[in-house]
Amino acid sequence: MPATVSRRTRVAGDLAAVSGAALGVVAAALVGRALLADGVNIFLPFPPLLAEWLPHVGPGTPAAVAVAVLVVARGPELSARLAWGPLLAAGYAAAVTWTVALALVDGWRRGVVERLSSSQEYLHDVPRVTDVAAMLRTFADHILTDRPGFWTTHVGAHPPGALLTFVWLDRLGLGGGGPAGVVVMLVGASAPIAVAVAVRALGAEDVARRALPFGVLLPGAVWVGVSADGMFAAVLAWGVALLAVACARPRADVVAVLAGVLLGWCLYLSYGLVLGALPALAVLVATRGVRAGALAAVGALAVVAAFTASGFWWFTGFERVQVIYAASIAATRPYAYFVWANLAAVLFALGPAVVAGLRRARGLPARAALLTAAGVAAIMLADLSGMSKGEVERIWLPFAVWLVIPCALLPRPRYWLAAQAVLALAVNHLLLTVW
């Protein structure tokens, strides 16, 4: 088969995959609306997303459009020619600007300040924590909502590390929705940089360079600004990246332990991040990094030991969260719908380029392909577990960032980058998202 015909066939396959994904999104929207019409309260005003139809513009609109144009026009070229350090710095600057600008489409107060300061969010319970040791010791006692003094929704549904993070920010003078929201975005926007570092450490620098612009313009940035899950995604990504670096460098023992500490900390940010072990294991399998893996395990176990000694047993917390989850809005969200509609929802965070890239993932170097497969496996396991019924456009961000890697294989990257940017801008300007 001539090369030109072969290329056309592959592009046609990409477009067919994207069209199929789009049909899945439409089906999820139609079935979701039918469920609402039948009186099934799925708590999604705009299924499959937790959002409502509200066309609007805001102060972040010009900056968001400008960043999109610049990354589309110059991103692939700069990724190819810049030295590695300056490339990461430029990528991070672009990701921060893109994330903040998208958040400001909804305005400073509605788009940033109020995201983390509602009655259901972490900041609501920060004033309750006057004694950190006592909070950790009694944390599990306040998870069940049929007892007095129960934690607010997000605090009780997560291990205490998430609340503790915002308590520390408050102690540092970064309390309140504005400062905390900015910190969350600054941390969350670093996730694509961590992914690039991990892929390069696994010996695929060219893949890391070509995928980086797609990480920057990932439509999931809509939910990185501002949701704590965006921050969780970055913590996990840096844990995996440092583990990859430790495996690639002889005697990088301190880096390995630090990687383990970050990965262990993830267990206390969100129960679902136990699936973050999959990309970490992918790194160890790819590199056979026995020494680095052992040292990382020491770091992770140190975190577990610290929380356990403080009085919080992870399994007790998870058991009680399952109880409140079963009695929450999840009770009226049918598994038969969400087990496939979740995948439609996460497509809004992934974008068409990721769909096309995944179709080509077999062309990746083996190590990079393992990381991608780990991200896919984490999403599928989370989906099948039934512990994620809706809102996965933000909840699965820690796994979604790894699915950007095969975008490095896409021809004419500027067209695909433009598609990613258009989707993110459309979501943020046509819908009012909750997170």
C-alpha cells in the first residue's frame, strides 16, 4: 500500500474513532435527559456532566483564546527545538495561564473563590480544626452522616490528607477560596510537566516533547481550575515522575524515597487514588527498578505509618465512606447508565485528540505505552467499581493526564491541538460547571 494511501487510511480511522466517541457522548446526553424526564434524579442538569447550560463570557476569555492560539501555532515547534529545562518552564507557564484563564471565564468570585468555599467543600470545615492531632485521631468518627458533628460532603468522603492540606494552607495565610484556589491551580497545572518528565525518564524524550502541548491544552484544565482533584492529579503525577527518574538514575535513593512519600500521600488525599499504584507499577515493570521500588515503598509506608500512629486507619475510613456513598445521591444514580455514561463524561476532559491518540497507541515505545495502559486501566477499574457515578470529568483527572501520551503520534498536531482548545473553550463558555 502506498505511503500516502496508508496515511489517509490512518487519518480516516482517527476521525472514525472521534466520531464514534462523539456519538457515545450524544447517546449519554439523550439517555440522561430521558432519565430526568422519567423522574430519575441523577443530579446532572446537563448529562453526562455536572453542569448547566449558561452561555457566557468573562474576564478570562481573551487570555484563554490567546493562550490557545499561541500553543496551537507555536507549541509543536517550540517543543521540538527548545532545550529541556526551558521547555518545561514554558510548558508550565502556558498550562498555568490556560488553567487560570479558563477559571476566570466564570469570573474571579464564581470561577475561583466560590469553588472551594461552598458548604460542601474542604474550606468549610477548616475552622473546625483547632488541633490537628485530635482531628486525625477522631476523623473517622465524623464520617457517617447519621451522627452529630459529621464532616461536610467532600471532607467526609476523602481521607484526612485532603482536609489537612487546606488546614496547612490556612495556617500559612493562604486560607479562603481565593488563595486556596490559586494554589490548587498552580499545583494542578504542573501535572502535564510531571507526565513529560516521567516519559523522558523512561527513555522516550521525543514522545514527551510531542505530547507536552497536548498536556498543556488538555480540556480537563476546565476542572483543574478549580477542583482539588486537579491538585491530586499533580501530586500523583509527580510521585510517578520522581519514581521514573529514580529508576533511570543509579543511586537516586533520596528521589526514590520522595517519590514514595508523594505516592503514599495520595492514599490520604482520595480513596480512589489507590488506583494510582497502576502507573507507579508500570514504571517499575518497565524499568525493573527493584532498588528504587523498594525505597519508594519505604517512603510510602512511612506516610501510612504516620497516619496510622495518629489514629486514622485507612480501611476504617474507606468502609465508612462506602456507607455514606450508598446513601448519597449515588443511590438514585443507576449503575447501568453511569457505567458507560461515565466514559462519555470523561471524554470532555480528554478531548478528541486523546481519542485519536489512543487508537494509535500501539506505535508508542513499550515503556510509554505501559504508562498509557496504566491510565486506561485505572479509569476502567474505577468505572466498573461503581464508586464513581457521575462527576468523573474531575474525579478521574489523576488518571486522565496519562492518556495524553499517545497524542505524540498524531500527524498534523496543530489541527488536533485546535480541536482540544475549541472543546475546552466551548465547555467553559457554554456551560457553567460546578467544579
